[in-house]
Amino acid sequence: MAVDLSRHNAALKDAWRDVLNDKTDTNWALFGYEGQSNSLKLVGKGDGGINELKEDLNSGRIMYAFVKLNDPSTSLDKCVLINWQGEGANTVKKAMCVNHLRDIEKFFPGAHLTYNARNEDEVDDDLLIEKLRKVGSEYKFKMKVEPIEPAMPVGTRYQKVNAVKEINSQERDKFWKKEEEEEKRRLEQEKRRKQEDQLKMEVERQEREEKETKKRDQETETRNEKIDQFKKTEHDNFKQETEKQNVAPEKPVRASILKSSAQNHVQAQVVSSDTQKSPTEVVNTEQAGSDDESDQYATIKRSPKDVTNTSKNSESPTSQTQQEKTNSSPFVEQTVQMLEQDFVDEYIYGLAKEGYKARALYDYQAADDTEISFDPGDLITNIEKVDEGWWQGLAPDGITYGLFPANYVELME
């Protein structure tokens, strides 16, 4: 559809003449379409030159500007017709306005140069002056302006406009080719900018991860050092406590242990029961008691399970007293044997059943045959407290029965 220049014809011509008139200060005039129609109207004019014109340019619209510039090299004023097609303007509108430029050039004659621009960077004084120098100083307008006949109202002879026929094919192809090139360039710039942004973000992410890793490693190292120090302190404390606990107490002095109460018990029963003994038998019994008192450790007993020791111990006093008993009466000999047997049954076996139990705290090795050996944690049974520092008991092997230091064990309930 053709451009409509008749509706605001007077205002358009007045603005154009003000720019060309040397007696006025006006040096630019801007024109644009009225709404969505093809009617051209005056948008604004002024005397501030290109910089003032840029303030009225709209990036979403198609506009035309007639500007007067002074060429410093020739000191002459030259005019430029700027075809402004904003980057955000509708594409269909751009295609329809391609053929409007020829009519507008005829309507505003006197321009030395027709210049196409899409953004404010392309509308520059130095750039326009440089292009004006290349086109020369010949004016392109005729002083006589042909009047344009006003458009007649549409009647029954109205025919629908064919847009394909109205648009010049060469101009259309040139326009779309330019649009494709600019779109391709814009996409490449956008792609390159995205790649640069991604690279920058990746570098920042790596630096941030390195800082976090370094900080985490330092914290881990500090925590490990504290843990190692704590473990070392605990180990030293445990070692000291263990050393204190494992140190065996001083072995008590082995005092003189009284002779066996069992033998005293035997002599007492012999004296009390045999009131009719002869003086010779009493003397023999007292001599036997005096011989036993010389043995300080006669109270050491053997385990009832140790048959060999029991038999030897039972045979030993018999063999020693056989000669003494040969001269005594058969009644005395029989009484002594019965009392000894009662002692073995009542004292030794009764002790094995009702003795104390204790657990060994330290290691102890027997110094002689009268003592027992044990390791920490071993169980000692059938204990008899024969002395304040030394006790008697059955060793962990269940056979040996002997003395051991009392402070090396703890009693069990």
C-alpha cells in the first residue's frame, strides 16, 4: 500500500522548508506514520542537530528524518534524508514500507544523500559528513515542486491492492538478504557472548571449588591433629594407669606359721580319750608333739586330688611312729589311726568343699614347693587364711595346694 502524504501535507512541507531555509535555525525534522496507518505526519523538529534528533528516534518504529549538516571542508550546508528502521520494528511493516522511500524522496527533494540506519550508533555527525563528502555538492532537488493531487474517496471502483505487485521484487530480495545477514551476525554474537559467559562461570566455579577444597583440607588436617593429640594423651594416660595397675605390690614377709591345728587336734583327742594310758605312752606322745613343733611350716596341706602326695604324707607319719607304736598297746595304736583318719576326712575334705575363692590380680611364681604359682585372672579356690599376709589355697591347676601372698588376689563373693 502506498504512503499517504496528503492528510498532513501542509505540516510536512512547512517543516521541510524550515530545514532548507538559511534564515531559520531549524536544522532537522522527523516524520513518522500515524498509528498503524500509512499516513505520514510530523513527529518533531529542532535546531540541536543530530544529538537532539537521536532523542526522538524510536527503535520500535519506522521513521524518516530530513537533516541539514555543515561540511567543515567546504563550509557548505548539505542535507541528508535518513531512512530509520528501528531494530524492534515489525517485520511485515518493514516489508510494506520498502516502496514508500521513493515517494518520500520525491516529496522531500533537496537531499544530497539518502542514508539507512537501524540504531543510534549509525546516526553520527562524523559518519554522515564523511559520506556527504563522497557524493559531492550537487543538490538533488528541483526548485519547482509538483503538487500532489489529493486522494479521492473510495467508491464503487475500489480495487483490492495486491501487495505482491506493489512491492518491488528486487528491493524485497535485497531487504530480506540484508535482514538474514544481520540476523546471522546477531546470532553469532549471541553465541560468542554465551560461550564467554560460560567460560567465565566455569573459571569462577573452579576457583571457588579450589578455595573450598583448600579450606576443607585445612579443617580436616586441624581436626586430625587434634584427634591424634587426643589419642596420644589418652594412650599415655592409659599406659600410665596400666603400668600403675600392673605393678605388683611388695611381697609380704613370710612370718613363722604355726603348726597345723589338725595335729594339735589329734594330740588333744588322744590325751582326752586315753586317760588310762601308761606314762610311757604319754611321754611318747609328748615327744612326738615336741618334734612337730620344730617344723614351722607343718600346716601346709596338699590338694585332696593329689593322691601321690596324700599317700606319701599319710605313710610318712605312720612309718615314723611305727617303732614308737610297737611298744605301745594295741588300743592306743588303733585310737591314733582312727583319729588321723577322722582328721583327713573332716578337715582336709571339708576344707576343699567350704574354702574361700579369689581371683589373681598379678602374676606370681612360687619360691619353693610350699607355694603355688598363678597368672593374672586365674581362679584360686579352697582358700584358708592362715596368716595376715599369707594364705593357703588350691592352685588354678586343681592339684597343687600351697601358700601365696594375700595382697596378690581379691576375694570373690
